[in-house]
Amino acid sequence: MDKDILGTALLDYQNGNYTEDITTHSSLQEEDVLPLPYMFRTFEEMPELEQKALQLCKGEVLDVGCGAGSHSLYLQNKGFSVIGLDASKGATEVSAIRGLKNIAHTALLNYEGDKFDTILILMNGVGLAGTLAGLDQFFTKLKSLLKDNGQILLDSSDIIYMFENDEDGGYWIPDNVNYYGEVNFSMEYKNEKSELFPWLYVDYNTLQRAANYNNLTCELVMEGEHYDYLARLTHMK
């Protein structure tokens, strides 16, 4: 991303300069707000789905898209060896200020490191794949970082509910859309706006098919309260 909108906002919040939240604009013609305090949430404040993911972590952990470090810090405080990875320089700076010991400032596809027992990708982290076609490259990279008996814990949402129903129970999907979960976003904070970037929301059945195609077993761990779910992926035996 050309401008570190997320990092700038997180640093402001960390440094006591919280005056507004991040506004997101999407190709779904929706404007939404990303509340900065939410990025600094404690375990008790996290959704049950995230709590479950953290409880399933084992061994050495890579937290992809760690943001302000809330998940990584929880695991570190529990005695785990964890690396927080984020492409946002500001996010990694905030994670360090908050006490996270091991941090990688890089995009996932550029990361080179040891293999992990758990790769954690929360807050719809599968969105980093960008598009449905991008899942192959995404999974190939994750597999290269995963130990033989390791696991990938990731969440996403089926956003079909955002499209209008017809009388037959189907949905009106625009003709120019390859897959309804492919969304373009931009982020705005204090009159600075990022370029558009692709983000993927993927329904569980599609995720499972893509995982299997890439020789990964995919298991539905739990479903959240709003079309979201947690999945566990492992090397196919």
C-alpha cells in the first residue's frame, strides 16, 4: 500500500492522539468504520471465534497481519514463541512499543523464515490473497512456512448476505464480478486516502475446494455470529 494509513492511525492511538477512526470505502458501495480501539482489544474483548483460534495455537506461531499485536501479545504472554508479521511499518512499530519481542515488517509473500507449528491469520486474513485466483499463490507460500504436522488457522466470511435476494431465494450478483467475495477497498484517515487494494472474502465451501486443490486438508472449526467462520488447514497426508 502506498500510504501506511493503518500504521499511522495505530501509532496515533498508541501515542494518545486518538481523534477519529479509519473509514473504509469498498466496491460494494458501502462506507464503514474501523474503530481503532478494537485493534487494541484484550482476549476478553475478542469475538469467541478469535478466542477459539488462540486456544488452538500450538508450538511456534507466525501471526500474519498482526496489526497492533493483540493476538501475538496474548500468545507471548502465554509463553508461546510468536512472530508478528505485518506489511504496515506503523503496525509493527506499535506492536514493538506494546512489548512484542519478535516482529517481521514485510508482506507475507516476501517473508523468508523458519517453518512454524501454527500460522495464525485472523480478522479475515485470507483476504490477503486478494482474489480467488490468488489463493493458489497464497496457499503455496503458507505451505512453505508450515511444518509437516503444522496447522493454519484462518477466518473469513461469506458475504452473500450483502446481495439482494430474488423471489426464488437466489441472489443478484453483478455480471462484471468474477466471484462475489472479491472486493476492492480503500482506507481513509485524517484526509489521507489509500489507493484501492483487492481483498477477498471466501465462503467455506469455496475455501475448502481451493485448499484441497493445493493439497491442504480443510476443516470447519466453528461458525461465528455473522456469516463468519474459523477454519483449520493442514498438509494433506
